[in-house]
Amino acid sequence: MLEAFDFDSQGNRLSGILHRPALSPGQTPDIGIIFANAGARGRLGSTFQYPLYARAFTALGYPCLRFDPHGIGDSEGNIEISAMPDFYGSLQTGRFVKDTVNAISEFKKRVKPKKIVLLGICGGAITSLLAAARESSIDGLILLSVPVLLDAEGQAEVDRLPSGYARQYLWSAYGKKLLSPKAWKRIFSGKSEFSTIFNYGRAALKGLLPQKKAKSQAKEIEKHPMFNEHFHESFTSLVTSGTKVLFLFGEGDALRWDFQQQYQDLFWQENATYDTQSEIHYLNGCNHLFTLREWQHQALDLAKPWLDSLGE
């Protein structure tokens, strides 16, 4: 059963859709799931996967809430005109956290689940993480394609490209074209995307160059200049307090490399609870937005047993 309703957040009326499962009278659901805004498409998700996920989870007995934060979709409020990297940078530092916390309060009043899980993809994933760190009633997080680096206008593309990903991209995109007369014709006619090839080529070669050895084994962690400290602080706080986290990444997603190289490789060893409280999966062939239905169903297949274990 679907229930449309409005609720207040920071002086704005926000629009929500509640998916209610078929429960016995007086029965309290074990787990409720709230979907956090993924960017500019609100309660639909980045590629309209939120309704699919909500229907699947509701069929398992989990009530779900999808909502539009202020300035998005059917909700009130304004979003100032800015460059898209700046908008996404604001998501990564908490633009919709207060709206999400207010949605949690409304969800608890209407549904009264025993446990609450936040789910989000990309911008919705980082919003879920930041909101959960500020709301003690969250028991679990399902984070798809969560960014650990901040977006900023004017950031050079090559500075963000992990060398391994750049090599993989160049081979998959251009490897088969080396023997193609048509591809060579595009090159000589000036129609190829030279700036993209150049940036990815620089990043790929950069990773093959010998690195300077550290002067001291006890050197400080060298963080990426766009490293999101909010991610680190919130994640550490949550897993230390017992919150369970399911990370899902597409194998072909550049953010997967960011997560591994700029977070796992640098921080994972410093806190034993990272392993005990977290589960990480990389989906074969999947991209950043989990665009294809088969990838979305793969994510569901991983989330279902994780939710079962959380409800035990």
C-alpha cells in the first residue's frame, strides 16, 4: 500500500511516499528503510531504482519511505543556482542532512519500526552516512557508490583519476579500436575526444612511474587534497557505536577506486571495528549509477541477506 503525505522540515513542506507492507493488525515491523536523495532526481533515485528497491523490500515486510528534500521534486524550498560540482560538493558536506533527520522522525511516528536503515546511492549514500552520525536511532546503512572525495568547481580531472581505473577505462574504451580503420580516420580528422584521452593517459602513466620512498615508516597519512573529513569522522563514529554498514560499488566505478585507495588503504587498519561492522561488495561490470536492471537486482540480492542478519 502506498501513502502520500507531507511533513515539515526547516519551514518547508516536504513530499514523501510511504510503502507499507501487509502486516497483521498491531504487528510492528522489524526494520524500516528510508531512501536518501541521490542528487537532482529526489525520491526516484539516480536511475529510478528507488521505487524498484522499495517495492522489493516492502514485499519482504519492510516499510519504506522515499521523499524529496527541500528544493527537489514535489517539495517546497529553493536551491540557489550554482555549478554542478559545487552542488554535489554541498551534498557531500550535508546539504540534505537536516531534511533526512526530520524524515527519520516522521517515519518513526508513522511506522514505529524496531530498527531503521538508511539507503542511498552516491549523494544519497553520503547524506545517509552524515545523517546517521547525527541520529542515534539508525541501526544500519546501505551505501551504494558512496564518495569519499569532495567535488569542487575547477578541480582537474586528472587529479581525481586513480591510475588503475584510467588504464582500465582506456583499454575498455579504445583497446579494440586500435585495429579499426574507422577509429584511425576519426583521429586524423580531429573528431576523437583528445582531451579525454590525454587526461586518462596522463593518469594511467602517472601510476606507472616509480614513487619516492618514504623517509620514515612513521610518516603521517597523506590524504588526498579533496578528502572528505566528514566521511571519515561519521563512519568511524558509527561503526564504533555498533552501526552496521553495507558498501556496494560497481566494479567499473571510479569512486570504487577512490574508496579503496583514498580510504581503505590509508585508514582501514587503524580501527578493528571497520571489518566487524562493515561488508563490502564490488559488482561485476557495474557502473557508478547501477544503471542496468541486472545490476540493481544484484544489489538487492546482496542487501536482502544483510537485512535478514540485521533483524536477528
